[in-house]
Amino acid sequence: EIVLTQSPATLSLSPGERATLSCRASQSMSNYLAWYQQKPGQAPRLLIYDASHRATGIPARFSGSGSGTEFTLTISSLDSEDFAVYYCQQRSNWPLTFGGGTKVEIK
Amino acid sequence: EVQLLESGGGLVQPGGSQRLSCAASGFTFSSYAMGWVRQAPGKGLEWVSVVSGSGTGTYYADSVKGRFTISRDNSKNTLHLQMNSLRGEDTAVYYCARATFGYTNSLEYFQHWGQGTLVTVSS
């Protein structure tokens, strides 16, 4: 099983600041990684797939990078609506796995 | 517009059974793998199961293997999750989700999600 470790657990930032979230995999998985955003009481929303491709309708301030075992989600300038929990997910092997999440909170 | 509507959640006793359903619309149902992802209260996301577009391929997390069965009815655009021998740790919101690409190996991300249905396992 591929274990995904997200860091930090919590990120305290102000609107307009840059957010950098990390997802580390326990084994190499090419670029088979996605990022999701989840707000309280809502279902997750796919942001980035295959490490760096924005999903339909996702603003350009969201970008993803990385391959192998190290991946990053960057939010270039935080909007008020971006404060949420972010999860990574791999599709390299069964079982599908999610990271534990990073909460981006308002400082 | 893709829509996924879960039903069947509720309170069930430990050791009991529950069947979840997900009605899908807005896309060619049989072209996409479908899955269930759950979220225990205050916790993160946990993948549960996936079924291929044809229904012939099924995949399970170890935590539910042998207890849960995923199935689909492509004639009715409906996904099911039969949950048996339920435990307290199965308490969660269960989301129905559609795969992103329609790959034959079903190893996918989830592009579209329902709003979830809460299953509570308690005596």
C-alpha cells in the first residue's frame, strides 16, 4: 500500500499569502497524484490531477508539481474561499489511498 | 450536469447490514468506474471500493473486504454498496463518486461526488 503523508497538518496564513502544501509518497508513483479541496459540510472537489493538471473550472492560482515521491500544491495568493482542508490521493496502485489532509486556516 | 444522489444511510446496530444506493445522471453511466469513499466524523477521507464501468471488476479496501459488496445496475444508472457485519468504525459519511477518465483499469481519481449519506453503527 502506498502511504501518503501530508505536511504540515495545519497552515495558518492570511488572505493574499502564498500557500505551499506537501504530499510525500512511501514509494515512487510517477505523476499519479491528485489534490482535492474540502470545505465543512461539503463533498471534496477535485483541483489537480496527474500532479499538475488543473481540473475543469479550477482557478489558475492553484498549481501542482512533483513526481516520484514528492508533490506540492501551491495556492499563489489565498482567497477567502480557499480556507479549507486539502487532501492528496494516488491512483498508481491498489488500494487507492488518500493523505491525512492539510487544513489551511485564516491567521 | 453530472448528479450523484446517495440514499440508504441511517442508524444500524453493530453486526447489522445496510445497503447504500447512488442514483447517477448527466453522463453515460456505463462508461465510468464508480466508487465509494467514506469519512468518519472529524476525520479524513478513506477509499472504500470501486467497480469498473462494466461491473466485472471490483476493488476493496482491506478494512471492508469480505464484508462490503459493491455493484452497479447500468440499466438503471445506479450504484450500490451492500454493507454487512457492520462495526462502530464503519460509522461515517459515505460518498458516491464518479471516476475522472473512464480508464479500463479503474485506477482513477474522482471527478464528481455526491453529497454523502451518513451511516451510524451503534447500539
